Amino acid sequence: MDSLRDKIIPVTTILAALVVVWYGFAVLLNAPFQRDLDRRAGETPGFTEFLGKTLSQPKPTLPAPHQVAQNFFENTFMRKISSNRSLVYHGWVTLSSTLLGFAFGTALGILIAVGIVHVTALDRSLMPWIIVSQTIPIIALAPMVILLLGPFNTPAIVTKALISTYLSFFPVAVGMVKGLRSPEIMHLDLMHTYNASASQTFWKLRVPASVPFLFTSMKVAIAASLVGAIVAELPTGAVAGIGAKLLIGAYHSQSIDIWAALIAGSVVALILVGMVGFAGRQVEKSMGGRPA
Amino acid sequence: MTRLGLSWQALSALVLCVGAAFGLPLFGAQPGMGAVATAEIFALIFAAIVFSAGSGFRPTSVLLLFAATHAAVWLLVSGLAGNEGTARLPYFALLAATWLLAWRTVSVLSHLRPVTAQGRTFVRLAIPLLFGVWILIIWEAIVRGAGVSAIILPPPSAIAARIVTSLPMLAADVNQTIFKSALTGYVLGGSAGFLVAILADRIAFFRRGLLPIGNMMSALPIIGVAPIMVTWFGPDWPSKAGVVVVMTFFPMLVNTVTGLTASGHMERDLMRTYASSYWQTLFKLRLPAAAPFIFNALKINSTLALIGAIVAEFFTTPVVGMGFRISTEIGLLRVDMAWAEIAVAALAGSVFYGVIALIERATTFWHPSVRGG
């Protein structure tokens, strides 16, 4: 198997090495505090005992992988989903606003791209701003969105979703403009010789040509959308969600909780990107595309 | 419509104008808009409608259309002084009419095909600029006309005034967030990513293991490491720089590794026939060939660095910094200051990106992607 030799073995080796390095750093970073504790307690533990202690502190500087894994496992599988200590619950809160925002953002991005491709004035006036917007930290606007929506009593999920929306529509708009313009002149000319109307050219040539671009930019967009949802939970002072979990962990310096929340966020991200990638492959297959 | 030579924008503007004329006055309270100024606005809009008629456009008629439209909206917005929050429907109708005429100006401009290179550059810049200016005009006119509270959305003029009056504070925040956190992290993360990429290039096993992980990392919400960095490096800028390091490391790693494979087989064979060593091949052939990829990473990272530095300050921070300022000033309902900070962040972001793009043009001028070949 080529994929075994070229991918799986190297990746697992690197990951295993990372875990070893992680343990090393956990001992190294937690040792000063542990020595301090032992001195105050008047204990002189042996080397192995000392090692064990550095890896089982309740609020370590760097929690050991097994501590994080244990916390993650307990809070994911052992708790009731409705419990507010359950990571599934927090993950779902973030995930729901991510998905809502992603759906809005993709729709908006496609709409804007269609406008840009068909209206010259829009192309010349809006496109440069969309490109510039990629270079600025638009996420700084997140607290502003929350404030602007304040008077309207919007539910928290919609506020968060709107931040995800405006983070995710830029990549989709840019990708779709590229995709809708990707048909070659030859193909456009062919449609011309068929006396195809603008909408026929759009549906039969431009849209199918843009599908691969759409899914590539949707992968970027859903990751951005998740970051938007997490960041949106910081200034709202949200009580639920992965961002809120991070913030609460930071206030109480519960490092293990922070790491577990981070892992939960990463798992959600990987699932989302994986799903978009899978949908993309399925759509391409059903459109008659061959694997490259 | 076509017989009159009027576009749909001009026609709707005309309808809006007539409607507004029947609904006068513009403002519901004293002092209101003077009769002369009101007449001038109507005259200017009618003039603009006339200038926009016809089909064959000469630069002079576009210029007249532009001037009349913007003089009208200038009068309209400057008439707001003392009348904030009392605007009536005709005011918004006139605003919509001028906006439609500005749209007409833009669409005429975008069909213009200037002969000279300067003319083309001018048109290329003028259109998006006009669009940006109109967002500000509409923002200003609606917020002040409808009397939206300044603690919800301040008008752009108030934000500009705030920027001018709090320059020292903004400078301190920029220094903290951009020069200390973002730039330090950017340089460290970029160099670390670059060095690891070289290492990965030498050891194929390492590369095969690291590349999928690096690609995967781009999808993860890395920003969440901010609270961890705070427990390690304290609340001041080193922890923010730490977040930026983690965020910028992987794009640089992945792009450099990809870029190092960009040189052709022929060229590498040529280097081999010269009996050049690994390092000679690296510095004389493969790194220059990888330059566009490395610059791509530098550009992506310039945005990521600012995002990382600003968002990390939403967690815990000393009492200075752009992210800190944005979140606290909103809490204190001094929203104009937060907007000022956002404007500065946007400006800094585009300058940062622009500088990288200029360096790229200056150093990789020979590359087909820059030459346009």
C-alpha cells in the first residue's frame, strides 16, 4: 500500500514524536511549581514519584496528554449531553451558529459573485473592496456586530451566525467569481454559436465550471466560520460554546479544560472540513468528474 | 425610456425627486433647510439627470454628471447640521436619488474606454474609490438624518474626529499590538516555519509526515491557544506574539515545502551536471523558484498576524492594545473610539499587505507570475 508507506506511517510517527515532546515539556514546565510545592510540604520525592506528580497536577502549566485526553473523554462521552459541563453541548452551541453563519455566508457569497460576474459596474466597484477586505483583520468588527444588533434583541445564535457570515462570505465570493469566470473563451463562443441566452450560458456552462471552485472556497469558509463563531463568543460573554469554555477556563486558569475545549474545537473543525470535502467529491463524481 | 435616453437609474431619480417635491419640507423641525438650498439641491439633481441622458458619453458629460450629483449630496448632507434626527421622507428620497445618479456615474465610467494608460489607471481607481466614498456618505446621511444614537453607530465624521483627537492613544495601541505582538510573532513564526520546511525538505520521511499535519492545521481554530499562551508568557505582548507564532508557522511551512518542489527537473539536472552541492542548488535554484510561494505565505501571514494579535487581546491583556481597546471602549459605550481603532487596524492591515506585495514585486521581478508571462 502506497498510502500506508507515504502517508500513514510518517504521520503517525510525527504525531507520536509530538506526544513524546509534549510529555517532555509537561515535565519541564510543571517541575518548578512541583518543586515549590514539595519544598513547602517538606517532602523529598524520588525521581519517578516526582515525574508522576508533575504529570498529575490539577492546574498544570502544560497538562500532560493523558490528562487532556481523560478530561476530553469524560466531558464528551461520560456526561449527559444537556449538562453544561459536556463538551458535546458546548460543541453543539458553537456548531449550530457556525452552520447557520456558513449557510448565510455561502448564499451571500454566491449571490455577490453572480452579481459581480454579470454587472460591470459591480465588478469594477465591489471587487477591489472584496480583495482589500482579505488583507485587513475584519474579525476586529465582531464586537461591533454584537453591539449593532443589541437593540433588536436578536437571539445569541443569530448574532454569532452573522459574524460567521461575514467572515465566510469573502472566500466564497472570491472563489465563485474565479469559478464563474473559469470557462474558456472557446466554450463561451460555442454557447454563442448555439444562440444561448445569458441564463442558459450561466446554468449550463458557468455554474458547472464553478463547482470545484465553490467547494474549495467552502472549505476555507467553513473554517473561517468556526473561528468567527468561537471569537464571537468572547465579547458576548456567552455562557455556552467552545469560545465561552476557553474564556471561562482562562479566568479560572483551568488549563486542562482549555486544552480539552481546544481539542473539541479542532475535532469540530476537522469534521466540518471533512464533510465539505466529502460533499465536494460526491458532487463532482455525480457530475461525471474523474478523480485527478 | 430609451426614447428619452434616460437610464433606469435617472428615471427612478426623477420619480423620487418629484415625490420629494410634493412632500417638502426636508426636515421636521427648526431650523430646517433653507428654501434656496433646497431649490439648489433640486436644480443640481435635475441637471445631473439631464447630463446622464443620451448614450454616446464624452468625458465632459461624465464629469458634469459627477459634479452635479456630488454637489447635490454635499448640500444635502451639510444641511444636516442642526437638523440631526429630524429628517423626513423627502430627505431620504433625495438621498436615494443622488445615490442612483452616482450609480449611473459609476456604470458610465465603467463603460468608458480611455485611450491613454493614465486614463485607464484613473478609471480603475476612481470606480472603487467612488463606491467606498458612497458607503461613507450613506452611512453619514442616514445615521445623522435618522438620529441613530452615537452609542450604537457613530457617523464617519465623528469617527474621523475621534481619530484626530486621540492620536497618542492610537499610536500606543498600534505600537503594542502591531509592532510588538504581531511583528515579533510574524518574524518568529515565519522564520521557524521556513527553517522547519528546509529540514523537511532534506528528510523525505519528515516531510511526508509533516505536510498533512500542516495542511490540517490551517482548518483548526488556532486562535484558541491564546489563553494557554497567557498562562505561559503572562498577559503582556509576548503571549500575543506566541499566538501569532503558532498561527503563522504552518502556512509558511506548507507553502515553502510546496515551493521547494516548484523548480523543474531539467533545471535540477543542470545543477547536478554542474556538480553543485545540496546547498548550492537550494540557494541558487530552488529557493528563488520557491519565492512566489514564500511570498504567498508572507501575505497570508500578514493578515493572520493582525487577527491573532487583536483577537488574543480579547482574552486577557494589559491596558493597552487594539483588541483590548476595541472590546473595552464598546463596554464603556464609547463606540466612536472602537471604530477609530478598527479603521486604524484596517489601514495597518492593508499597509502591511501592500509592503509585502511591493517587496515581492521588487525581488521576484524576473518570475513569470510577476512579469505577466
